[in-house]
Amino acid sequence: MNSTRSLQGSPHQFQQQSSPRFRFAPSPNGSLHLGHAYSALLNQRLAQQLGGVFYLRIEDIDTARCTPKLEAEMLADMEWLGLAFDPPMRRQSQHFADYADALETLIEADLVYPAFLSRSESRAMVEEHENNGQKWPRDPDGVPHYPGQERDWSTSQIKAKRLEQPRHAWRLNMAAAIHHIGSPSHLDWMEFDVSGDGSDHLKTGSPADWGDVVLARSDTPTSYHLSVTLDDALQGITHVVRGVDLAPSTSVHRLLQELLGLPQPVYHHHPLIMADDRRKLSKSARDTGLADLRAAGLQPSDIQRMVGLG
Ligand code: GLU
């Protein structure tokens, strides 16, 4: 993009890959279900079709909910299903220093700020505004935007507050970030077609819809948006294939790519496999969990057929 101004001193060098690179990036905070099976098998099939590589990334930044036991169960389910990944596997909890470097770049550029309100305090403040008749914006997941009063604090005010309350999150100053890249309020990405009928098309999204997103929490030194964006670049991922529920997040990932000078993959956001009652599958639902289907005597070929990739 011509309008891009990425930050100086970005700590990593990234190269565009010549061969296609795909990844499957589950979070071991529950069990794999048919929806994961579909996403992983689709990635694997596309990597094979394009003669590319297929990586596994364990997205376990939430070290309280993501346990070694759940990870081991996930790995066993994936092996049973016939998924074969190219080495190396990347486990996010082993790379917190990489995310800290990227965050530091944004701190130095004054595009993030320390945010001191907990989730419940933020919600309470928004409720108070709404009770006073003020309309408050919500992000695509329905969460109210962070009030962000810290954006306007002076350096000495922030310093004093950090002494009093050392634990805080870091949030992106969304308006400043959009201004920094000199972009209109929308960012594009290429949504590629997997059926071969040539319907690749540009999609557009507005990162501002998300408000001042969290880039690091007080108890986790990164966030989904920061780590997924950086890892896609560090692993040289060229094709991001994931569920359509993550499509709205792509505008935030595109913004971070522009800010940090990261290459831009192409994307395919696939439909979700829904439960019979049309609800999204959950990691605790028994009847669609891979381990339960396997215990009930189903074979990997049955799973492939069930997700439409037989
Ligand atoms: N770890 C995320 C999940 O399990 C997927 C992230 C992504 O594919 O961008 O939902």
C-alpha cells in the first residue's frame, strides 16, 4: 500500500515467502470439535493442492485456561484425524518476548496507552453513561468500546497512576493508529476463493469498529490480535484460512500489519459448521467433540465426510 507508514525500528525482518504457507492455530482451552476438524482439513487440503507447507501453531497465551493436558489431547485428536504438519510447531507461550518487542515499538511511537480499568470497571462506567442517555459504541462482538480516558492523561499523571496501580493493560489508541498510517478509515484485504471459480475479491473493514483494542493484559503480556498478527508474519504465512467468525477481526490485523511493517497474507474466511440447532459449536459440546465421536466408533473418514471434505 502506498499510503503505508510503518514504524521505524520494527524489531523483525520479514520476507515474502515464495511458496504458499498455511497454518492451523487452535487454542488448547477446550476440546477440538467438528468445526476445528473442518478448518484444519481445509487448510491441509489447500496446502497440498498448492504445493505449500502447513504449520501448527498452538495459541496458548491464556496460560490459565490453556493446559498441557488439553494440548496433549488436541495433538492426539489431530494425529488421529490424519493431520500432518510441517515442523516447527510454534507454541505462543514460548514467544512472549516477540510480542513484547512489537508492543514496545508501538509504545515508543505513542500509539498505545496504559489502560487501568478492569473489564468490570469499564462495563460499569459505560453503563453509567448509557443510563444517562448516552449512546455507547459496541465492537463487532457486542462488547462496549473502552472509555479510554487515559488517552488524554499527561505523562506525569500516567506515571503517578502506574506507581499506584502497576498492573494495567495496554490498549491501541485506535484514532492515533489510523491517523499514523494515513489511511482512510477502511482497510482492504484479499479474500481468496477456494472453489476455483475465480471469485477472489477485495474485502474491506473498519478497525475503528473495535475501539481501542487490548494489545496486552495485566495478566497476559499480549493479546489475540497482537500475537496472531505477529506470528502470521514470523511464520511467513501467506494464506490465512479460518472461520468467518474471525473475519471482522481482520481489519485490526491489517492495521497492525501496516503499523509494524508486516507482510499481508491473503485470507479465506470459511463458513462455520453449526450444531443441529444452528448454534455455533462449542468446545464443551459432547456430541460434536472429536474425542467423543472417536470413542463412539467413528473413523477419520467419517469425520471428513461429515464436514464435507470426504
Ligand atoms: N486461536 C484462534 C481460535 O482457536 C484462531 C486464530 C486464527 O485463526 O486467527 O479460534
